[in-house]
Amino acid sequence: METSELLEIIGRNEDGRHQFKANVTNEISLAQEMVAFSNSGGGSIFVGVSDDGTFAGLTRDDMRRLNALVSNSASQQVRPPVNPQTENISAPRGLVMRIIVPSGISKPYMDKNGVIWVKSGSDKRKATSREEIQRLYQSAGLIHGDEIPVRGVTASDIDLDYFRGFFEKHFGEPLEKQRIPLPELLHNMNLMKEGVLNISGALLFAKNPSFKLPVFIVKAAAFPGNEIHSTNYLDNKDITGKLADVFQQSMSFVLHNIRSIQNDQGVNSTGQPEISKIALEEIIANALIHRDYFVSAPVRIFVFDDRVEILSPGHLPNNLTIKNIMSGNSNIRNPILASFATRILPYRGLGSGIIRALREWPHIRFTDDRDGNLFTVVLLRHQEGGKDE
């Protein structure tokens, strides 16, 4: 790093990626900072820079001491150990050490006492909520939201007629020909464990999944104009039921609240939706399958005069970016749901859905809100930039 770049960072002050310290003498406190960065996307600690942006004037002897301290702290005070890199930078008064802490691949990281630290703005804090800690395990691929057991939901809650039809269609033989009990079959299909359905099993095949999972629904509303109103709306609905039913009802809600366009069809034709139906199918299916089931919140669909917004709980997982997904990259957050979705929904998986949606309707905008833990898709309506007629 050049001195000019260091001065530019100092001029912007501390943030969630840059921490300033005049000096470091304590392995434990340094370890806590490294744990927080490792759990929160990585960052840099600049030793030799005071909080007010002035330089502490560190010497070559300080650099030798700090390198030993960083090594000991990263290996002895962090669980699992991390591998930060150090860089010595010449400053107007003395030296500055930059400690580069990468985003960890073995989250959650914790200090020697078992405390999990995360970044909160430019500061750090302890991770205390169950959902937050679960998401750290999720980001490391150690646990997935769709495999969480749903207490009190057993094989007796399965919609047997629906499951029977699904099984025969996709496995080629009647359910009754199976020589194992239903609970064992559900267990073999990764839908049940220790006698309890997981979130996937409940959402896919339970008679009334919203009874035990009331937040995993879709809340839909259509508004006049282009802003949300608390009381003035054209249509609203809480959409519940099995995943396939929620998908179909969500599609019906949007199609009912947007216009149809005749194009070259006759006047007696029902016309085509002003937003590509294929694009809507892909985006709604993705919202249901890839939302974060560690977040206790519904998917929301808003229809405005100029756009349709679909808001999914949970930002893009791990290191995925909007540019990545628009290029076809994917990171399956809920592998059980995704494996069944290709048989139940118009969902193709493997990262092709977003590309297909954009090909059918290029007027789509994505927002990945990592602070708010929300992913938003906006589909502009016809008059704002639909396909040319």
C-alpha cells in the first residue's frame, strides 16, 4: 500500500473494513478484532494510527514486536486459528503496520474464551442472538436453514394424497409399493430427522405448514402510485400453504394486479402480461427457494404503478455479488428445497434462473442489502421500459 492510499483511508475515518489503533500490546484484544473481521467479511487493522488520524510514530523495533504479537494472537487466541498478513507502510511520522484479516472460511470464529465477535459499523460486538450465530454456521456450510427441525410436526401432518401423487409422478411407482414406513421414507428423502419434519418437509408436503411456520409466508400488496401506504392499497393478501401453492398464488396475485397487453393479438385475446411471465416465475421461485430461513420474516411482494418489488429475507450468501448472479453464478443456501423445487416449481437451478429472467425481461434491478439482511428484486412495469412492441 502506498502512503497516499493510507492517507486517503485515514481521511475517510474508521468504518466496517478499516480499524485504527495507535499501538497494540495485548494479544487478547487484538484477537477479538481479528475474530470480528474474520466473521464479518474481512478488513484491515492499521497500527500506528490514532483515533484522531494522527500517526503514533512507530519504529522498526515496534514492527518486530508487533509481528510476533500478531502471530501469537492469530494462532493462540483465535479459534480456529486465522492467517492474517502484515504490511509495513512508511508514514509522515514513523511506520504504520497494516494487519490484513481475510474473511474466514471456517465461521464462526471465536476468541480463546469461546466468545463470537462480529463487526458493528466501525466497532465490534458479541454475537448473542441464536439466529445470528446460526447464520455464521450457515455461511460455513455447516448447517442449512431448510434442514432445521419443526417441533411438533411429524409424518401425521403430511398431506398424504399430495405426497402420494408427487411420489408416483417423480419416482415412477405408487407409494403403497414401498416396503418401508412413511417416516423412514421421509427420513431417506432428507425431509425428516428423529421423527420430526424439517422446514423443507413441512413447506413442501405438510397439510398446513403455516400453522407451525407462520412467518414463512408471502405478504403481498398492491398500491396506487409508487409508494407504500399503511392503509391505502388496491389489494393485499397473506399467502399461505405448501410451497407449490404459495408460488401459484403469488404469481396469480402479481398477474391480477398488472396489466395485460394485446400486442398483435386479436381484441378477444386475453393478451400478455406487461412483465414477462417467465421472468416473474423465475424471480418468485428464487425468492421462495433461496430466502434465508434463519430470518423470521416473510417474503414480501409489492405492486406499484411503475414496478413490482420482491423482497427476500437474507442478503446474498457468502461472497456472491449481484454481478456474480447476473453472470450465472450460484451458491445454494437451501439444498434440500432446491433439489425438490426442480420437480415442483418452474425452477431450473444451477444459476440459470436469473440469466433466463433477464433474457426475458432485461428491466430488472437487484439490491443486496447486507446491513439490512435483505435482497430486493425490482421488475419495472411496461410503461417504464418493457419490451419494444
